[in-house]
Amino acid sequence: MNEESSGFIPAVVTFFIIIGLIALFLFWNHEHDANLWNDGRCSCGGYWQYDQAVGHKYSTSYIFRCDKCGSLIEIDYIPESTNTMEVEENG
Ligand SMILES: [Zn+2]
């Protein structure tokens, strides 16, 4: 058996397994954020208000504070339905 070909296949398989795990992690992370965001509502019934952006080494996340109980959540994206970012088009 030729050593080069026997080493190549496992390397490719490992590569795809790693890519798959990264994709799974990103998907899970997004689902996790969506659960935290909960359509803009805290579990107490208050609304998330944008607080600040936090820069990490490879990404930026956003801190939102509940306007009722003061809970904080940190998510990786600004949801589309952010009520603190109302666009006033009629003016
Ligand atoms: Zn709350």
C-alpha cells in the first residue's frame, strides 16, 4: 500500500468533519441567540433595549438590557425587529 494515498483520505475526512462541526456550532449558536432574543421580549414581559456592542477577538456581539427587570443578554447579531432602531421615514 502506498503511504501517500492512505494518508490523504483520512485527512480529507477529518477536514470535512471539522467543517461540519463548525457549521453545526454556528447553527446552534444562532438558534441559541434566537431563543435568548425571544422576539424582542424578556421572559418577564419587558422589551430588550440595545445597550452596547462588545468586540471579541474574531467577532462582535451586542448587549441588550431588559427595560423592565434589567436582565442582560449577549447575542451575535442585531435582530431585524429591534424596537430601539425604529426608522422614521415620514418626516
Ligand atoms: Zn425582564
